Amino acid sequence: MAATSTQRGVTPIRPAPRKTLPWPIQFYRSAVGRKWVMGVTGLMLLGFVVVHMLGNFKAYISPESIDHYGEALRDMGGHLVPRTHLLWAMRLGLIGAFALHIHAALSLTLMSRRSNPQSGIDGQKKYAGSQDYIAANFASRTMRWTGPIIVLYILFHLADLTWGTRSDEFVRGEPYHNMVDSMSSLPVAIIYIVANLAVAIHIFHGTWSAMQSIGINNPRINGIRKPVSMGLAALVLVGNLSFPIMVQAGVLDEETSEESAPALVLSEEVTS
């Protein structure tokens, strides 16, 4: 019997195959997988933004309404789970989605630049003609700026209205007071306005791209992708801009909170 190449001490021409990675990791390593992950996580984050905005609308009902809403978030799950545990589970899920979204976006940009050295930082091909460049989608070209602005905005927003490290007037458990105290400062109100403009632009382009990435790319429905993206971006923009504008206009103020406090106490006495 003839000796094999391994027995003769000769290195095989075809090396042993590498160990196959688990399917989710292998899928994510591809450009298609990263686009899909970026699309899904983007839609998850968009859902949070919309729900968060709708919850903040309770400030227009009464200061107590949004204060009770904030308390209800901490008590989610009732007596089935310890207090704040379900809220923290949701926060960790959002953090994970946010991290994956950023990593997928950055890695796709690097993959695009390696495959096409003429691509810009956003993966778009640089056109020589000025007319072609002007014709490129404005939202797509600004993704390189809106992304970092949103990251900085989130950190500021957390320090301002969640951690309470920005102002000495912060009172834990009183979101109405904290919001009015924060946005009554004109520089802070301007920060929120500029940041939410960036959020709206990001949402418009991100929603349109996400629907394509996850397979919503049918000729029969392609016509509504742009209106839907524009509608969601406009909804978030108008809704979130209303808070700093209304605080600056005096519609939302501390006097409203003080006037409604006796009514709340009375209602509690009647129902007790």
C-alpha cells in the first residue's frame, strides 16, 4: 500500500478546512447580513423614538400625567418582576441594537471603501460632474454627519434628563419639572432643535434604506417607501420640536405644574 502524503511528511496541497462559524456570525460577516442587521436595528430604534415621543406628549395633558407615566415605566411587570428590572431589560436591548447599528454602519462603510477606493465616507461613489453630485440624495450624503450628531445628542440627553448631571435643579422622578427646567434655557433648547433636525434627516434616509435591506423592495409598493419615510421623519420632527418650542413659548412651564397640584391632591382624597 502506498504511503499517504501526510505519512511521507509532505504538506497536503489542500489544507484542512477551517472550522465553520455559527450561522448568525457567518451571516453578519457578509455585506448582506450587515445591511439586514442595520435595517432591523434601525427600525427597532425608530420604534423606540416614536413611542418615547408619544409618551412625552403626556406633558400636554398635565404635569402629573407624564410624572405618573415615568413611574409606570419603572413599575412595568407589576408584582411579577422586581421594580425597574423590565425597564432595564428594555434598556439593555436598546443599547445592544444601538451598538449593532453603529458597528454595521461603520463596517459597511469600510467594506465599501475597500471595494471601491473612489467611494466617499458614506459609501457613495464620488462623481466627477457637479450636476451628478447635486443630484445625489441629500439625506444620504448627510448620514456621515447626522450619525455622530445623534450619538452626541443621546449622551447629552441622558446626562440632562436621565442622569441629572447637567443641572443642580434636577429632581429624580419629576420628568415634567426636569424638562421645563432644561428647555427653558435657550442654548439647551437650540441643542434639542438642531439635534432633532439631524434625527429627522437620519430617519428619512434610514427608513427608506431599511425597508430595502429587509426585502421590502417590490415594484407594487416601492412608490410608498419615500412617502412613508418622509411621513415618519416629519412626525418625529414636529413632535420632538414641539417640546423645546412650547417651553420657550411658556405653554409648558412650572406654573402649570403648581396649578394642577391641588387638583391631583383633591382627586386622591376623593378616591381614598
